[in-house]
Amino acid sequence: MRVELPPEPAYFADRDEQRERVSRALREWQGRSRPLAVALSGPGGIGKTELAHLIARVHRDPFPGGVLAVDLDDFRLRGVVDPGDVLAQLLESLGVEPQLVAAPFKARCRQYWNMTADAKLILVVDNARYASEVVPLLPSSGESLVIVTSHGPLHDLEDGAALGLTPPPLEEREATELLGLIVQDPRLAADPEAVRMPARVCDGLPAALHVAGRWVRGHRLRPLSRLIPQLRGELEEKGVPDVERVWDTVYGGLSPQGRLLCRLLPHHPGPAFTVESATALLGLGREACEEGLEELYGAGLLGLRSLTRAGDGRMRLPGPLCGHALRRSRQDAAEGEAGEAQTRASRWMVRQAQRADRRATPTAPTSTASAKATASPLPTTAIRTWTSTRSTSKITSKGWPVPAR
């Protein structure tokens, strides 16, 4: 049996829910004429590839045709993948001599379909950007399994992916467990709260947790109380190695409007934002902001998990992704770009708070002088001072700040 998988990672935590859903889908996938497709989407560093490889290892016994794996980024030239080149590698993995691989693309597709018609195999396709890159690679056998990873969801995958999964950031318990496995340091066992601190800095991103683990492991003599601020500074300045390159590539592929919104979001007053407050920050209107947020989500640079779970319209950039956006802002932003955006957002928040106050306060007679004072714009410094006092406020689905109680 041919198995094109790297060695299993030394440490892996959680993802039980996603693994169970794949197992259930496999049990229910009977008598179909097309392979079961599992699509794993999420930002770089969330652990999609490791999860795809784990799923392939766990389920490889019922697939005697073996496990084939391709990384589409290895075939990407100036952002474009030629599926014919990928098919050539897959055919060679299936035993076809290189000189016997059909030259015309359509003939190569037929050759691949013929080779996989009765196969029971697993195909792992890593780093897909578009469904059109994946569809020509699907085996023709309904008894095969295809696992695809991508930064954003592949909504246009032909007939839809049979099972779409978005691995979320690790919860604090799982993140703490993974960090403890990586570090194997008695300092963590002696101080349970200490191990939670680096886990929170990494915001549940497995790649960042591995960086934190190596950082703690490499400084055995320093107390954790000193290490954590240093770790936070290291992540903010340099980001997550390897993953930073991936995020830079994804950022570079955004539209100018998407890149602008990505650079501005870390300057939002407060960590949580809504479509309304992000619209004020961007300054290009609601439609442009909605398009920008959808583009960031599709590129895996923004998670909408908080939006769908909480149901109150609030979103946030996970810590490592926020750090990356801030670094891009420092490198690429035009002079005054961030400050002007903060002023727009702060003025918007002041107006929303004034509206909320008027709704909550009984109407009282207003003199002409006081009306003029209320109508006059507040100085920028006053707005930012007011905003800083609201840093712990929630923002409702209507976009109004609600002071925390």
C-alpha cells in the first residue's frame, strides 16, 4: 500500500468533534457514484494539514488503494495551478510510467478516471484556493475519500463538499493540554495558572502554541512571570514562523480594499467589532465593508465563529492574526491612515453612545445654547479619551456601545 504521508506529529490535542463527524460521514457514504469530499478550512496555523493527515491515517485500512497526497502550493506559479501537472504526479503515484502519461489535458483526465474507477483510495489535497483546482483531481470511484484543506471555504466546489469543517481555535483546556505536552516542564505543573497565560497569548492557534512551547522549553531558568511578556513581545514583533509567510501570501492576494481593511482592523477601538463599527473604521460605506469582511473571511484571515455563536453581531481578529495585520499596517500603511481611521471609528462610537443615552434618558427641554454645544464636533483628543474609557464596553448587534456592568 502506498502511503504518501509525513510522520505523525509528536503532539496533537482535541479535534475529536471533527474526527467523529468524518467517521460518521464515512459510515453513511454508501453506494454513491462520487467520492466523499471532506473540506477543512481555516487560517494558516490552525492545524488543518495535521488534521487531514490524522484523518487519513486513522481511516486508511478500508482503503487498500493507499493514501496519495499533493500540496497545490508546490504547483502554483504566479498564483495559478495547472491541474494537468498535478494529475501527472497522481498518475505516477498510481504506477503510470512518466513517458506513458497522456499529454493532452482531457486525455490525461480520462486516463486518471480510468485508473481510479474501481479504486478505494484516500486523496489529500492541501492548500487549495479554488474549487476549480480540486474538481479535476477527484477520483471517479465513489468508494474513495478526498480530504481538501483551504484557507477559506470552497463554496463553489462542484455539488458542494459532502462535509465542510472549520476547525476552531483550541479552547483554553485543549490549548493548555497541548502546551503541557510540548514543554514537559515541572514549572507548568507547579503553577497551573502559569500554563494558561501562554495559552491565552496564543489565542488557541496550534502553530503559535508550538512556538510558545519551544520558547518556554528554551528558557528553563527564567521564571514564567518574566517569560510571558517576552513571549508576547516576540509574537507581536515576528509573528509565527512559517505561518507568517503563508499569511503574507494570502494578504498579498487580497484586493486593495481587502488589504486596507485588514490593516485597519487592529486599530479598531476595542478588540470586538461589528459590521457597523468596521464600516466607520474603513470609511468607504457599508457595502464596501461587507465585501471586505467577506473577502477576509474567505481568505482565512477573519473567523466568523464568534458572530455565529454569540449571535450578537460581534467579531474579532484572533490574537496572532491581529498581530500579523498590525505588522502589515506598519509596513504598508500610508501616512496617517491608521489615525484617520481611528478618528472615524471614535466619532461613530460617540454618536452611537449619544443616541443610546437619548433613548435611555427622558426627554428634557434643551436650550438653544446647549443644543449648539451638542451639535458641535468634539475634538479628536476628547473623542479618543472618551473611547478609552469605553474599552471594556460591549457593542450590540445594532452597533451601540453598552458599558460593561
